[in-house]
Amino acid sequence: MSDSWVTSSPVDTPCSAYSETDNTTMVGTCKELHHCPMAVRLITVNRIHPYLCYRDNEFQVACCPTKHSLFKTGAFRQIFKSTTDNFIRNKDITCYYDGNQPMVCCGNPKPIEYREPKRCPRLPRRHISSEITKYDQVISKCWQYQKHFNKCVTKADGSGFIRENTCGRPNTDVRTIGGAPVEPREFPHMAVLGTDNSDETIERDIDWIAGGALLSDKFILTAGHALKSNDNLIRYALMGTLNKTDIRSGMLYTIVRLIPHNDYDPRKQINDIALVELDRRVQFSEFIRPLCLPLPGMALSLLHLTVAGWGITEEGVRAETLLKVAVSERKASDCRKYDSRDRTFNSTTMICAKGSILKNRNDTFQDTCQGDSGSPVTVRSREINCTYIAMAVVSHGPQCGSGAPAVYTRVEPFLDWIIDTVWPELAS
């Protein structure tokens, strides 16, 4: 194995190494060899030298990957060398490999069918022209989601069926950096995303760091920068609950694939958008169902935008329960005031927006903040009852609650990438 080392660093410093074996660059942290599982496996299983930062007789420091890379070791490593994670996927089957035998392959589960009695009153439908595009098919899915809140139930006298609306009604005041409490079922698309907790002083197993929005029964929309905190990648998604500490009241999913946009640049914070894939299909209900995308032909406005999330509150602590704030679009020049050499505001792919001043607090504005990263910026659909449209995701901004506008990544410029990833069967 012939590899070149970019750094020669002490323990716990960043490192990178180029491997001619699989033509990839590995980014990691220098660790004592016996503290790096991948280095140990390269020696004991593959019988090859690990990526080293430093060597002095018996003392060896390995360049240890910051993400799971054990799939590059062991008997099946050649099969997985072209992947970025430990999964190989196709239409019918998904194979998983963690460096140990055997490699596990499973058939992909079919979408869950939601059948209603034939005599149920018909739900409203959108007229679609004879020439159906992939956008039309995605819009049709949005209309189909109505059955999860506009439920078909038996009449009291048992004589037939009626529709019962279980839509979560919003409270009227969202103008109240703390935000207003969210009503049950008001934002059923919301997901909170978390990493394994690495702080030994805190008892909880999961550190909830960001937000996201359910797009389908397998994918969540979020921001590119929300995929990790320090060196910890997000691994969990919790939905169906307002309180992120009460896992039992929601549905917990494992994240199996992180998909930042190909052109995402964390330094410049451009194209700051991503998708995550879940380990299993989500079963929709009145508490968990997708929002919709800003598709062509929809009547949309940026005048009244809402952001929900579990970010830092007015008291400076992360919210345990879901809160919402109202923001409105501002002029691009308002955000360009905060441009730097590395970061510039691009009105084509970004929205500049900020909240209103809090009542009785002339120095504080309602705002999105740390922990809101990746949360959707939404508007209510004018066509489909009880449905939100994802106009953007929370990206970055100056100090929370300062009155300065924040930057949000527009969803519309990335529609084709999103649809082709989430619904590849619709790709043209």
C-alpha cells in the first residue's frame, strides 16, 4: 500500500492523507495507533501499514478518520472502495458492510400503502395536464398526504363515512429570540437531528444539534453545515414530538446516509443544503407527514415566513420544546452589509430575512439561532389545506436576536437535485 502523508503532527491534531490504493484523500485526527480502530484493522486484518502522522520506534500515531471508514478494511473492502459510506444501494437491494464478515444485504422495503374504504368522500385533487412531468408527480404526493389529517371515519350512526379534520391549528401570535410555542400537529414535518453525545459530563446519549423537514418516507431536508458538530456526524432523527428530550413520545430513526449538495462549500457557506436518508420507511400519521416543495405552478409568497426549531432561546439555552418565529424577506443589500472575503450573499440561492422586534423589548428581535440550523423556512400552501411549503433552510447569520438579518438557503434552485435524489424513479 503506497500512501503519502500531508502532515506530521502530534496527537489530537488534524491530519490528512492521500491513498494511491483507492485514489482518495482521508481527513482525520492524529491518535495513538491503539486508539484508532481503523489503523488496528489495517494491521491485523489487511496486513498493511496504516496512515501514520508520526513514528518514533514503538510509539506510532495514526491518522484516524473523523468518520466511520471500517468498510475500507476486511474481505469486502474492494467492493465498497468506490462508496463514501458503508452502504451499496440499488433499486431492489441495499448492502451494508462494517469491515467485519459477513456483508449484509437486504431487499428494499416497498412503500407503505395507506388504504381507505371505497365509500370515503373524495379528497380535493389538483388538475394535471395530459403531459405529466416529475414536478406534477411530486405535487400529486402532496395532495395525497391530506388523508393523514383529513381522515376518513365512520359516521356516528354507522351509515357511512365522513372526513374529520385533525389539522393542528396554529395559535395566532407568532410574533412573540424565544419564539412562540407550537401546537400539537401544527408542524408534523419537523425533525430534530442529533449526534452521539461525546460530553461525559452530560448523561444523555444523544446531543440534538439541528433541525430538518421530512420530504418523503425516507428522506429529510436540512442544511449542509448541520450534518455534523465538531467531529461528530448526525446519526439520529426524532419526529412526531414537540419535546426533543421525550424520545418515547416520538419516533426515533437512525440516519444511514448523509448527502450534502455536491457544490456545498463550508468555508464560503454556499449551496448550504443537504438530504439525509433514514434506516427505514416512515409511517405517516396526523403527527408525522411530509411538507411540500416549492414546485412550478404553485402560488407562493415570501411575505409571511415561519421557522420552527429547537434553537437557543432568549434566555441563552437550547429549547427543549419546539418553538416558532415569524420572519420576512429583506433586501439583498441588508445581508450584503455582512459580506466578508470568504462569504458573499447570493440572492439567486439565498434569502435575506429577519424577524420583528419583540414586544416590550426594544433591543431584541425574534430570530433563528444555533440549534435551528437546517430547519425549514415555510409558508402555508394556498392550495392544499393544512400544508406547508419549504421555501428555504436555516443557514447562517450574525449574532442571534441582534436585529441583523440572517441568511437562508433557497430550496427552489435545488429542486432537480432534491427530486432526483429522493424520488429517483421520477428522474427524467
